[in-house]
Amino acid sequence: MSLLRGACGPWPQVRAAQQDYVQRTDALIGREAAQLRLLLELGGPRVCPVAGVRRGVLFTESVTGPSLAQLLLDQPQDSATLLAGIFGELRELHHPAAVERLASAGAIGERSIAATFQRKFNGLSGPTYVQRLGADRCAADDREEVVEALRQVVVRLHRLRGRVLPQPHRRVLVYGDLKPEHVLFPDGVDQPPVFIDPGLLLAQTTVGVAKLISRTVLTPAASRPGMETGKQVVHGIGVFAAGRMKGLSVKACRAWLRDGLVLWLMDSVNILTTYLPAPAELPLPAQGTALVGRAVALARMLDRISADLTTAGGPGAVRDGALDYAQAVAA
């Protein structure tokens, strides 16, 4: 979208910059290929082998089978088990030895929720970016509500952001692009799934949990599967999140919940504000088009949860309210 609007200069300049970038040893595609090879060496989680890298394009072996996104809609009653199983497949990444295998230069910090949020909504450009949301995509009345709601959400999240920055001694390898459509089951749900687009970064495990929850909420929000399916999927999210807090002290549970809620909101804002400012001439993926169509409902959900987070209420109460809001959007 920035390219179409000329933010990066004329097309010849963009092409030249692109050619320079793909030749760099630290280019994103090179790091992702290296990460896939590392995961194959670690023996888990299961990923697709790299076929090669050419002219800035990463080729992997083909993987077929239903995705987690499809299973959540087809088997919503199993959502908690599916989400817990997926996260359990990542346990090898959370060991100190795995962290040591990935040099800092090999991490893909571009997948960081907080860093993406800060990049989008930093300084003077942030308010301008919000003001242009939905200009080509939303009806005038809807756009006014969405822009105002997201403006408030961004302000609140900036205030809360400093409390969720990961501390170095707590960092592990996190699957930075963890989302339902990036997990495939070529051999059935009883066999280990295959993960694509790793985006490994050094962060707290809460980052991976928050991204999975955020994208899982957006899955039924985009597809509108019906009230019962949406209710079951969101219930599964609640059970999954509760399972992640087992064994934690009361103080640690409160901190985990607060961090997870803020990161969930940041990620959902990042996704929604990627699609909303798209020019009319830019084709969007099906999910992007669907989420733009739900922009009002999603903005209201984000507004209400972020408002609850800024009140004196405890994180537990905010979590319960957040799940209720998510259920309404997912139905």
C-alpha cells in the first residue's frame, strides 16, 4: 500500500532498492530459510523442507491437508484441545539450547507484535495513518466510527505498552507467525502438524499465545460460521488460556493475563489496520475483505476491551469480558 501511494519513491527507485535488499545476507527470506533448516535440525516443530531460494523468493516442499483454521470451524467443540496441542508442538523452541542455536542476527524481529504496533503508530505518522483508515473501503458513517474507536484504542495501548516489553532473561524462541492458517495437518489431526512461515524471534511465550488467540478470534469473525460455532471456538480459547496459567502464582497469573490481553489487542489492531487503508485498486485476500466488512464490530470489540484494561478492574474480569466481546464478534 505504501508503494502504491508513492511513499517509497517512484517505481524505478523501488525496484532498485528491492534488488539491493534481496542480495543482502540479512534479508528476510534468507533468515526464514535458515530458520526452517534450523527447525528441521532441532526435530520440532515439524516444518516443510526448503527447496531453495532464488531472487528473493523462498521455495519449500508442498504441504497439503486441512489447516487449523478449517478445523476450528469444522470441529469447534475441539478448539481447546486443538489450540493446546498446537502450542505443545512448540515446546522444543522454549528450551535454552534452542535459543543458543539461533543467533540474534537470525531472528525475525519484524514479526514482533509490539514492534509492528510501534512502527505503525509511532510519532506524527501514527495519527495520520489512523485518520486514513477505510478511506476507500468503508461507508462514511462506518468509517467515522471505526476511525474514532481505533484512535482511542491506539492511545490506550501506547499507555499500556511499556508493561509488556519482554525482559531479556525471560526470552525464548517464539514462533512469530503463529496463526491458524499457518498450521496444516497433512496426515490427519492425530499426527503432528506442519508449520509454515516460522518468523522466529526472541520474546516471551505470551507473544505466541497472544498471536494465536488474536488470529483464532479473527477466523470465525471473518467467516461468520454461526452463533454456536463462534461460542464453542471462543470457549476453547478461554480453556486454552487458562491451561497456560496452571502452576503460576496469583501475581504471575495477573501479569500474564494483562500482558496477553494487551498483546492480543495490539495484534488485532495491526491486522485490521493493514487491510483498512488499502487503496480500492489493491485486491485483498478473502479474509482481508471479510474483516474489512466486519470493521465496525471488530473496532467496537477492541475499544471495549482496551477501555476495560485501563480501569481499576482486575485482569480476570477483563478476560471474561473480552471473551464475551469476542464471542459476539465470532458468531
